Amino acid sequence: MMNRTGALCIAFTILVGCIGCGTGLPEWRRGSDKDIGPQFLERGVQFSIYAPKAARVTLVGDFNNWSTTADPLFNREGEGVWTIVIPLPPGRYEYKFLIDSEKWIPDPGNPEVVDDGFQGLNSVLTVPGGQE
């Protein structure tokens, strides 16, 4: 009979092997060199996600009262990189992307996540305050 540590080692090995071959994780969690996470710009925070098969992507979070329509992203280059810039005051925010009105996913470019209370994850962003 296998002990718990042995079982965990085997599960980890399988997971790492699956990641290496491009399976085992949903497409949105595999990451891409295009998934860079939120970027602080002079005019606000730029959110982006690589979703080449998406027809519509929206940014949904506590900053827009979790509205599924308030902040649509744009695929300006037509290469699957969807972006939007949102002016946000200093504070801590939770958010997700909503793809094609059905797939709620945390930001694959942002490792900061918390439990969303619905058996999923929310991404977390902290916008720094003024002068310290």
C-alpha cells in the first residue's frame, strides 16, 4: 500500500509531465509569453489576456461591481491579445476575465489569486498609493 507522500510524488510527476506536453491544465492556465499580467501605465492599469479563439472578452471585478458588460476588452491587432486600460485609484482589487459570456478565469499573467467563494479563483491586484 502506498503512503500519502508517495502518492503525492506520483501525482506531481504526472502533472509536471502533462504540463510539459501541453496537456493537463486548461488552456488559460498554461500561460503564454503574451500573458504578462496587469501593467501600470500613466493613464491607468492595462489588463490583457491571450485568448485567440475568443469572440468576446470582458474584465469583471469588484471595481465595476462584477459587471459582465461594463469593461469589454479589445483585440486591436487581431492576434488574440485582448486589452483594456482602466483608471483605478489606490487599493486592492479582485477580478477575472469573462470569455464569450461563459468562461470565468483568473488572469493567467498574474500569480496573485484568492478563493472566489465559488470553487474558483479571483486574481488580486494592488494599486499602490501616492507618495510614501
